[in-house]
Amino acid sequence: MARRKPISTSSEWTFDLLARYDEEIGRLAQKRYQLDTYPNQIEVITSEQMMDAYASVGMPINYNHWSFGKHFVSIDQAYQRGQMGLAYEIVINSNPCVAYLMEENTMTMQALVIAHACYGHNSFFKGNYLFRSWTDASSIVDYLVFARHYIQRCEERHGKAEVELLLDSCHALMHYGVDRYKRPYPISAAEEQQRQEEREVLLQQQVNILWRTIPLKANQEEEAAARRRFPAEPQENLLYFIEKNAPLLEPWQREVV
């Protein structure tokens, strides 16, 4: 049996070579390893763009906030001083699956990264039951676009200072705004725009009713209810709890939270 020739032997990569390697690796992933993956979208980026991806938590689009710029400056200074290196790639759990490859990589490294990220991670994203339960790859990017535009509209209507103050507060609690145990419903950016106004009206009505019906003197039954623990069980997602129960938030603030 004749030995197959390698696709390339040079350390230099080209976009044509990347496409050929991706095609061959994809063929092996499907036929030899039976990997089921999302379509791949490969992007080659510079070190500065990689640091920008670091600063935005790997997301391809995000809303504006000063903390992202601060994080970028910190990463850039550490990188320039040789105190940290950069990843060979970043891959995003979306459909299509977006993989960012460093332009400084050799062709060999690009091939390894394509196999590792574009097919290994990709297959895991699509097939792992926890990822399927907690995320919806088809709508992640759409939801990020919706969030960015909504923040921009809030800045136009209520002022950048007011929105920044709210985002600062949310960012301070960002690590306490995650559901770790219960399964959330899948994100649906297509429905989110329509449901947004309905949620705003309903939540504000509920809060207003609560404030209007506070009795001057509670009877024994109401006193017993007041002594009951609120909430009935501990809440792990503080941002969600604030969104649902904070009495003084405006509708747009609830949506941002």
C-alpha cells in the first residue's frame, strides 16, 4: 500500500491549507470517530484580538462596559511583560461553532487546534447532555446581539451614567447570578423581544400592588405569615432573586438585571 503524502511540510500556513486540513480532519472525525458536530466557522486573529476575546469572556459580541477595557489593559500589560502567554485558540459553544485561531501558530499547531477545538470541543458541545440542558447553541449569538442593543437603547433613554451604575452593581454580583443546580429554560432570543414588554408590565404591576396593600396593622394570620422565612428556600442566583423581588426597580432595570 502506497504511503500517502502529507498535505504540507512547511511550518507556514495559508487559508487554502487551513481549508484542506479542516476538510481532511472533518472527514476523519466523522468516518473514523463518528463525531457529531455543529458546522465550523474558523477565524484567524492577532494576539491583540485574542486579548480582546479574553477581556470579553470569549464572546464574539458584548455590551459596552468599562470593566472590559480595564481587563484588556491588564491582560495586555501582562502579555507585553512576558508574565503570561495566550491560548492557541478560543472556541465558542454556538451554532455554527466559532473557533478563533492565533495567526502566530505554525501550520502544525493550526492542524492540532482544528482537530482539538473544531471537532473535539465542538462534538462535546453538541453531544454532552449538560451542555444541551444549560445552553442553546443556536441562539447564543442572537441573544448577545439583543442584549447589546437593549443596553444601548437604555443608555439613550435613561443616560449612560444611570445604566453604568446599574451594570456596576450587576457585575459586582455576577458570580452569584448563576443557576448551579436547577435546569433553566433554553434561551430564545427570537421570543425575548416580544416577552420583554410583557414581563416589564407584569412585574411592575405586582410590585406596585404589594406596596399599595401593606396594612397599617396586621392581624394574627398576617403576623404569622410575616414570620415565615422569605424566601422559603435559600436562593443561589442573587441577580434572579433581585430581578423578581426588588420593589424599587424600574422595568428597564429589571430587564438589564
